[in-house]
Amino acid sequence: MNSNWQEDVKQMASGIRLRVLKHTIDSNGGYLSQACSSAELFSVLYKRILKLDKLEKPLLPEKFQGVPNSERKAVTGINFNGGGKQENDNFILSPAQYALVLYAALIEAGRMDEKAMEEYNKDGSSVEMIGAEHSPGMEVTTGSLGQGISQAAGIAYARKVRGDSGRVVVFLSDGECQSGEFWEAVQAMSFLKLNNMLMFIDVNGFQCDGETKDVMNIEPFDERIRAFGARVFRINGHDIEKIAELGELPPADVPTFVLCDTNPHKDMEILKERYPKYHYTRFSSDEERERYQEHYDELLEARRG
């Protein structure tokens, strides 16, 4: 590893948080806590772990062309990851509400033109608030929750049969792992020995209705997944060196899960006042919005140093 990668990752993580915060302020709403908890994960994925084609320049997404049919080919966002080669990795974003964080990561990684965000959540745009297969950086529609890992398993099985050297890397959130489909997928992946699968789970402890443990407790999470036959690690999800280390491990004979315990208000203390409803940030008044703008200005000034 080169000596500067850690600083590059830290700068990218800071950039992701700032972009999502600014977008939330300007749009009077956004999935902000997801950026706080997962910024290091996305940064290490795009800077260190994912094997992707280099792009000549950041891409601008096309307009949504309509539902695929016999006369209209399916369009996916895989080109933002330069996918398609047998040695490349697939990246599957399972919790589609993290799309805003993914877009920020693609911009910070130099894979998507920042002008693309002008089309965010507009009619006819592929830059959707809840990402779909045609959205930048995505290649399948992963909702409802729990379906992403099942689709990823199917892709991984096909790639293994075909003899590809590339992996299927999946990003998940802890709340979606309450679903039965998640556990069925883990069981099948372990049985089929899909060792070309690498899962990172953002365990931030919160979901739409509050704390995960109160909605439906899934702890001891690591022991449960291990009982289904997978290889499991549990780490601090903001430890960039540990994330990178596990992302570069040689495969075992079963899929690998990395449970990343994270903070839903990491580097954004103002969010703590929203406990326990971190899921979506919407401002109740102009005064509150202005306080977040002031916080953004402070964070931006601190980053410029």
C-alpha cells in the first residue's frame, strides 16, 4: 500500500459527508446519517478494495429511457464502475436509500460528474433518490429490503460457474438483515460455497423506526451469521486500515461477511439531537435549517484547514 492512501481515504470520507450534508440543506431533506456511518466504508471500497476499470473522465448519467421491453434494452449504472470484464468486481448496493451516499462517493472517486446531482430525484432522471438498476453505480434494483443479497448471490453463482476471477462485493445495512430473505440467502451462499462474495454491513444500530435492537434485535449478529456457515469478522467500521485489510484477504471456501459497527452521527455532532430518529433528516423550520448551514460552513472551513 502506498504511503498516502490513508489520507486520500480520509479526505474522500470527509468529502462524502460534506456533499450529503450540503445536499440535505439545499433540498430540505436527505439521508444524512447514512453518510455519517458509511463514509469510510465507501471510501475504502472505491480507493482500495474494488477492482474496477479506470475511467477516462467522470461520467454524466443518461436520462431514464423507460421500462425495458422487447424493443428497449435494459440500461444499468454499471458503467460508472467500468464493469463487464471477468476480472472486475461487481458492486451491489443493497439498501437503495443509501443512493445519495453512493452518488457522493462516485463524485469523490472521480467516476461521476458532480453536475449529475442537478438531476437528483427529478422526473425522467436516472439519479433517483432510492436507487434502481439504471441509477449511477447500480446494476440491479435491490428493493424491497433483503433482495439485494439474493440477487448478488445469483450473480456470484453465475460468475463462479463461468470461472470469472472477479468478486461480487455487497454493501448492506443492519436493519435489512432482519428479513427472512437475508437469512435464506446466507444459507444458500454458504451451501454453494460462494467464496467470491464479500459483504460489508453498516451496523449503525438504527433504522426508520428507531434503534434496531428495539424494532427486531438481531444480536449476536456475528454469531448468527457464522451459524449459517459463513466466515465473519466484526470491526470498527471507521477503522480504514482494518476495512482495507479485510477487503484484501484471500478467499475462504465460503462467503465472507465484515460487520462494521459504526456511528450514525460520526463527525456531525449536530445530528445527535435527533436521537433515536436518524433515518432521514428533514428540517422543521428555517431556523433549524440555518443551524445546519452554519455547521456545514464550520466543517468546510475545518477541512480547508
